Amino acid sequence: MKILLTITLSLLLFSCDNPITAFKKSCDRQAAKEKVEALVEVQEKIKQVERLMGKDRLYWEQDSVQQADKTYYRFRLLTKAPYVEKQLYTFWVDKSDCKAIFLEAKADSLVPYKEVEKQRLQQAKQPRQFPAFFKQFAADIAFRQQHVGEYLMNFSVEKDGSIVTTEEELLTLPIDELQTYTFTYYPDSVCCEHTDTHQILVFVSVGNTWQLTQVVTNNR
């Protein structure tokens, strides 16, 4: 009886000592991608691009990267338009832990996603500064040109879903204080839609200010 009891206790102890070993799973590529796709920044960027250009304008590139003694899955979210292919986000996921997600700020310079999330939540609590910026942008021509991106992209979305793309160095679109716009805020940008023409100006956040980088005209 003692022998049987000892064996039973040994089996129980063995099973209790190894739950982590038994249930711990490696972070496979699909699980890592699902984690990235669920991030707020990714979800909001998808909504933004679909609003501006319609569906099927985004795609993912995936590969593996080794840095120091760790290996990562790397996921790049890109948008495609005629003559334009832009990388929107690049995330790295530790292959040993799907919760260890990093945003690529510069080439191979990684920021833990927890820091990105913390900054986003802090910004959400602050008063909106963009309306005052846009008021000056509309009223002051010199200020306006100072806050236009180096290459201003114009996208015209046609009725058949095709996109005509042009590039300008200066903003020639007439803007004044009498025009009215609605603002939609995203983690890294603001979309300003003209209430009459529905033309959309896209401003990206640059430090403590914004730059106009895209003008989208929807002819659908």
C-alpha cells in the first residue's frame, strides 16, 4: 500500500511541477501576426486607408530577423497605389514570446510596444491642439507652406476604384477660413474632410506639430 501511495504521489508531483513545460507553446508565425493585426495602431491605420482609398490597398510582408542573441518575426504593413508603395508600420515579435512586440522606429531601432501604447494613452488625455493649428494653417499662407511635406501626394479615387496619383512640391489647393472641415483623429495623423467637396487633407504628426502629406479626392 505504501508503494502504491508513493507512486501516486510521485505522479501528482510530476504533473504539478511541469504545467509550464506541458502547456507552454512557442510563438508561431500565425499567432504572432494575429497579435500584431489586433494592435490599435494597425486597426486604425486599416480604417484610415480604407476610408481614403477603399479596400484591398494594404498588404503584409513577413520575414525573420536575428538581432543579438534573439530571433524575431518581422511584419511590415504597406499600402499600394499607382507609382507609390509606402511602408506604414514595421513590427517585430520575439519568437519565444508573442507578447514581446516592438515597433521599428528607424532601421533596426526597436521601441517596446508597451511604450508606444503608453504614449498614445497619454496623448489621448491631452486637449486637442490640432484645431488651433489648422485655423492658422488655413489663414496664413506662409505658415501653410511651412507645414506641407517635402513631397505632397495627390490621390484621385475614380468611380471604377482606380487611383490617379500626382506629386507636388507646393500646395496649390485653395484653402481659407470660411471653409468648414470635420476632423478624424488617428494615432499618428488627422484627416480633415471638407464638408462640401469631401476632399480629405491628411496631416501626419511630426513632433509637436503636423505636416500635410496627402490630398485625397474621392470621385466615387
